[in-house]
Amino acid sequence: MPTPVLPPTELTPLEELAHAHRPAQLAVLGDMVHTLSATTAVTHLLVRGSLATGTADRLSDVDLVVAVCDDQMPALMGSLDALMSTTFGTLLPGWRDTIVGNLGGVGFVYLLPHDGHLQQLDLYLCPTSAVQALRRRIGPRLLWQGPGAEDTADADS
């Protein structure tokens, strides 16, 4: 179920216009962060690709990195399709992302219905122990970090 994102109360007319026409990927990303940050196995959520660099357009996919406690990664991988289907209404089980490089984890591609359209989600699962190396290599933007997770500065700062 998509979560509506309401604009802040005091916006200039230009800011209101920008909020009204923001890419749908941001709402999808917000839903993902809201849900996955409540999962105790998840330690970090990062965005990469065009959403991280500010070059996304309405056809861009969502590139999400999900760091998981090392010892809980196999269990989360085994239940990922069920989670994505029941929580986000994915149409098909995820398939392996064979385009993404080896960043210490494994990538999956999902199609999510959102606002009458399909959004592509490239979800990359990695163990928490690989987060620092992944951040140095690809420079994703940190969206959320769990309590007690290793303190990490934003990759681009």
C-alpha cells in the first residue's frame, strides 16, 4: 500500500510545483525505507544510481542497497520474495540481477505496481560487513542506519 507523502506546510509556489511533479520513484523509495527500516535484520539502507546522483527521470529505476546482519542474510534472502509480494505487491518473484557488479552481496530485480504503473526496483542485499567496501567502491547515499549499526558518514561527504 503506497504511503502518501504530503508536502511540508510552508512551501514557496516553486517548491509546491516541484513536490507535485516529483518522480514516483521517490514515493516507492520512501515506502521501501519505511518498511525495511522496521526489519531487525536490516542495518543500513542506501540508494545508488540516478536517484543518488540527482539525475533520475520518470523512467529511472530504483536502486536500493539493503545491508543485513551477516548471520541473518541467508534467512532474509530466503523470505525476500514473500516479503516483497505481501508488502509491496510485486507481480513476480524477483530475478537475479546479472548486470550489477560483485559488491559483496547479491542483486535482485522486482516489478512493483505503483500509482497505476510498474516501477523497477533493483534491490541489492549485502552483509553489513561489506557496507564500508561497497560505499567506497560505488558511493551510494545513506538513507537510513539502524540503531547500534556501525557509524558511517555519507559516502559523498
